[in-house]
Amino acid sequence: MSMTRTLSEHDIEHLTDRIEAAQLGAKAISKLTDDYPGMTLGDGYTVQLALLKRWLAKGRRQVGWKAGLTSKAKMDQMGVRVPTIGFLLADMFRAEGTSVTTQDLVHPRVECEIAFVTNTPLSGPNCTADAVMAATDFVVPAIEIIDSRFSGFKFDLQSVVADNSSSARYATGGRARLPKDVDLSCLGVVLEKNGEPLAMAASAAVMGHPAEGVAMLVNVLHELGMDLPAGSFVMSGAITEAFAVQPGDFICARFQELGST
Ligand code: 0L1
Ligand code: MG
């Protein structure tokens, strides 16, 4: 899908207003392509970056990025075929073992991921999983709480990207490990809700290796004119599909070698 930008400054501002209001008010909106059928993936990223600029201007702090729609299970679930990226802010973090309020979310769903923390800058094009592994300080298990702001989950890639790839909250836990000390290509994970297993999967579900999810992200950043700075926190993409949660649910992800969160 095209990264060319087609919408005017005015339209981008208008769509950024719509996404900002939906995120702040936890109000579902219709997908953006209903009103802008010619919108491209590049327009979706232009809205996402305009939103990031607004939040940073308001004093929110970026800690890194997330890769989205990186597994076949997630792509099949959402009916799309292209992975995406989204930004992560410090105030989206929730500490392990704490409750997460859902009144300020529209359709909260959980998925388990491996998060990478880098100690060397990475840049595209042609960033590889090997380059990501070499630039990784440590990995930690994580749960992402995604929240699509689109009514009835009716969206397309352009709309999801504008909505920051459904980013909402994330929690880390377990044990931080050096990437060389674990075989990241085949780590098992069990996602549990209220003590019952919801899904079991292996980390290879993320594009064959979770570092591939991070490499994809770096290459998309390059297309958007950016690099990944050292010290970035990067969620590499969901290993399982996403599961809806209700207030009162207890969610736990148990990772082989990395502990649970
Ligand atoms: O984290 C992700 O995989 C992004 C998901 C975007 C679509 C959705 O809301 O499921
Ligand atoms: Mg995710």
C-alpha cells in the first residue's frame, strides 16, 4: 500500500482532531476512509505523527514504538496483510500487578508480546533481525492492551495506522534477559484470563522471530524519515491474537525463560 501522502494539511488536522477526541473521550468513531475513501497508508501515518507531535507539545513523553499486526493470527483476526507501527508514551505504561482502569478505553483487548530495549541506534532501509539483536540491551515479557477506537472494529489499515495502531496501555514484568541468553525464535507463552488459558503460542508467530518485527518497524520508521534511537523500548508484536477483557478480569502471560507478567 502506498506511503504517498495525498490529503491536504487541513484534512490531516481534521482527522487528527477526530482521533484525538476519540482517544481522549473513549468514544468509538467510524473508520476514517468512510469520509476519505482515497486516503493512503502514508496519510494514515501522517495523522499518527501529527497526533504524536500534539501529545509531545502537551508534555507527554515518548519511550519508543510498537510493531502491530505482525502475526498471522492477528492479521487473520483483523483481515489485513501488512504490519504497522505505533508510538508508545511513558504514561501508557501500567505496572505489573496493578489494576488497569477500562472506563477510559473503548474496546480493550489484551495480547502478549516480547519487548526489546535497545542500546545502539538502528536505522533502515534494510534493517535486519541480526542488527536488531546486536543493538538489543535486554528483552522483557509484556502485555499490550490495545484499544481500537473504531465502532464495531470496522476499520482498514489506513484508519488503524492513524489511530496509532490501536495503542493504549502496556505492562512489563517477569525477568529482563540478555538476548543471547534465550532462544527468542521459539519461546512458548500461555496467556491466561482468570486463571484459565486463553491461548498458547510460540514467539516464532511474530514474523518467524520477534526481532523481525523490530526490524520491520525500523524500516517503516526509515520510510517516514526517522531512526530508532538508542534506549528505545519496542514492543515486537503480538504472539497470539487479541482477547477482549471486562472489568474485574485478571490477565497473566506466562513466558518460557522470561517469567510472567
Ligand atoms: O498491536 C497490534 O497488533 C495493532 C493492532 C491494530 C488492530 C487492532 O486493533 O487489533
Ligand atoms: Mg500489539
